Amino acid sequence: MKLCLSQCRRAVVRAMVLSALLPSAACTAPTERSTSPPVEGVGLDQLVAGDAAAHLGRDGLFSLSSPVLGTLGVPEIDEPRARRLAEAFVRQHLDGLRAELTRRRGAPVDPAGSLTLCGRVYYAASPFASVPSQLPRIYWPIIGPWWLVQFCGNGGESQVLISVSAFADDIEIRDDGTLVYPRIYGAEFEAGVIRPGGDEAAPITPERAVEIAAGATGRRVVGIPTLVAPSPHYVPQMAHWRLQLDRPVNARRADNGEQTAVGEVFVSASRGQVHVLFPRGAQPVEFRLPWQALPQLGTRPNPQALPRPVFIAHIPRRPDVPIEFDTLTVREEQ
């Protein structure tokens, strides 16, 4: 007998009464502007300096840093394994999800047999420092890193994004390509869509993120773009590109209107819209994740049994990685 908790991630997030991390931008005064479009007619090489320029290839693509695996103290899968798992997931499960994915995409999603792995595979690092020892494994993907794997249809257009938990080291692949799940499983995969047309389809590329950041701030990017997984409020597809600027900009906070110097921005996209964010001043030191002990396999539900208690796991945040943001609004006269 196996227990599938494929909706575990969404159910847990819905159960938490938490504030949204993407507040709408406050009304701007005439002397200010909100996020602007990317710089037009300017080459990417003119928008970067320092390490970012050194890692920009002649093909116009960044050579991203290799991810450091295992920083949360538990094993992680590497990129080749994530690719194989994503391909097996598509073959095994995607046709059953096509109707919903087509609805969300607003355009057809090809059958699984017509989808092929395409584009770059991105690693979204976790913003958290460790996995609590008492937290059941089924909850680990909620706070962990992810591999983002894209699939294209017959016409070569990106259609589907499969997010694979870097903690999915207990899922096997048979010789025939089918997945073999552990006895208790779920939340290791997230199936998302890549909307047709435009460069603002999630996930955006690091090159596009730099263009957007430069247009929003008037600054050059000096740090190598790094991808950071979002807070557990959001699906992995909304991971942020972290971009260090060559000099600070004066940004206005959405909650109180105060000005603050911002040396880095975080860029992501969802539903065809770009989000340029900067860290809020006060960051939580931990994320509180409600969890329940799992039912014992092989037992029948007892309607007269008391509800299982809810525990709280205290997930420490990495001190150098924010998880709460404001929408960027900058002063025009900078």
C-alpha cells in the first residue's frame, strides 16, 4: 500500500494564515516612476559590469555558477538526475494533466509524446538554512531547492515547466522509464505552464532579468545572476533572479513610503507579468511551517478518532537571503 500526498504542498499552504509577499505598488507621485520597461536598443554587455560581465559569453548568455548541493544538510539530486525524473514524470503523468494545463496556459499543450526537453535547466536555491530533524520527509520539498526543467512542443515553443524537488533522491526510474515512488510520496513535482509569446513567460531567463532590472533602476548589474526559490507561499516557478547592482538606488517602501538605499533587486515573472522586488527592511529569522504526523500505512480511517495534532516546524532562514519583499519604485532624479 502506498500513500500519495500529491496535494500536500497546496493543502499546507492554504492552511497557513499568512500575508502575501507581493504587495501591489503604492500610488506613485508625479516625481516618481514604477518599474519601467527594459532598456531598448542597448546591448546586454552594456548593462553589466564586474563578475556579471566576466560571465557573459559571446553568445549573449551568462555562464551561471554551479549550484552547491546539500547546504540544508540532506542529500540532493544533481541536474542530470533532475532531467531524467522530469522526463519520466511527463511521460507518466502529463496527459492526465493536459486539460488543466491547457486552461492555465490559455493555449494548447501538446501530448506527452510530443514534448521534448528544451532550453536551460535552472537550479533555484532554497532561502532556508536547514531541515528540522522532526519534520516528516513529505514536507521537505516545501522548503527546499528546486530544479526547473522546460519542455517544448512540436513547434519548438516552450509549453510546460516541471519543477523537480532537489530532495527527490528516493524516487527511482525503471528500465521502461516509469517512476517508482516510495511508500509515502507527493510534492516532489510541480507541473506548470509557459505562456505563449513574449519574454515575460515564467521562468524568465537571467539575461532578460538583467534587462528588466537595468530598465527599472538605471543601474548596471555586477553580480552573477543567481536563482532563489520563493517563499513557500508560492510555486517554484516564481523563483527570483537575484541581481546585484553597481550602485544603490533610492527605493520607496510600499508600507510607509520611506526611502531606502537598495543594492540588489529580485526579478521574477508570473502570468505574463514581471515583478521587480527589493527586500523588506525587517526579515523574519524563521519560517513557521504547520505539519501533521502522517497516518500509519495499512490502517483504516477511524471517524471517531480525535483529529491529529498540528505541530509547528521552525525553519531557519539563511541570513543572507530575504523572503519578504516590496515592489520596486525608484526616484526619477537618480
